[in-house]
Amino acid sequence: GSLGRGNTLQFTIAGQNLDTVNFAQLVYEGHTVTSDQVEATESEVRVSFPIPAAAQHRSTTALVQLANDFGLARLQIDLRVMHVLLIGATGAGKTSLFRVLLEDEGFKADFSVSHVLPDRSRVRHFTKGFLQFTDRRGIELYNEEEMRQLEEQLFGSNRPDVVLFVHNIATRIHSDEFEKPLVLPLLDKIRTAGIPILFVLTNKYAVDSDERTAIVS
């Protein structure tokens, strides 16, 4: 299954003699949703369920019910949506990472792949399966207001399951008594909260191999 556009859940169910299926329902958390699209062949059924956007950020057990003129079949599934948040300074390479990920046709984005350019004015989303990626606009590592807004997003109602911190290895993060990078204590808060952080280092050939090893260490 996967998350689709327009607040939908889409499933492909494989089997035999499925071409007679003409009705499908999703039952979760006391709600019953009837599929607005059932496409059946002998070997598989494709169904789509409209659900509230808030329900896409939960983990729950659900039932998919398939029916034809002769009977009903029930399949229990685990709905587990993982939210991945991409953060990094402007020019760190988040857009380039987007381009690499979007080469996979399984991704559904809310923007045109051919027009992915650095943009600090908005937040972008794309999904694959039950992975939901959010690309936040570039942050200024020393800006207190930006760190406050990012912290609200990190620990708000749509808290991410994983954070990807994208960093251009040629950009040094200096720390002295006059100007301390505010992103460092924020990363500590993320780690303390139990949210895994994956560091994506870009532009690796900007420094020699010894310096690159030292930076990673």
C-alpha cells in the first residue's frame, strides 16, 4: 500500500480469482470507509480509500474488507506511516537529494520534478509507500527565530520519526563565544527526545580525504 494524493490510502492486493471483487471497505479506529475506486483483475485488486489527513500520521491496525456477489473476505493490515523531515542550511544540498530520490517513479510529490529549485518560501512534501518526506526551507544555522520555528515543527503535533540533517561538508560550522551555531543544541534536543538523526554529507570532494575523515569523526 501507499499514501496517495488527495488524502487517500491506496492498496494493491494480489491473489487468485479476484476479478469478481466489486466492493471494498477500510475499517480502522472505529471508522468505516468505502473505497471510491475498485479495479479488479483475476490476479489483483487495486483499491483507494479517502481518509482524513490527520489519520495519515498515526500507527494503527486496520481491516480491508473485499466483497463480491457471493461473500466477504477480511485482511488485517498494520498502518504505519513514517514521517521523515529534511533540514539543512540553504545550499546544503537538500534539493539535490530531492532530485536523487525523485528519480524513483514510486515517489509522489506535491510539486513538479522538473521545477525543483532552491526555495526558502515553502515546505515541500513527497511520499513513497508509507514513507512521508517533508523538505523544510533552508535554515540559517545562527538565527534564533528560525531555530525556534524549527523546534516548534519538530516537537509539535506532526513530530517526525526520523530527521535527515543535510550538510555541505565545505561549509564550516564555527563555534566561539561571540557567535554560536544554534543548530547544535537543537540537534541535542532532537537526540534527547529519541528522534533518530541521519547526517547526509554533501559536496564531499570539496575537501581532501584526510580532512573529510576528520570532519566525519
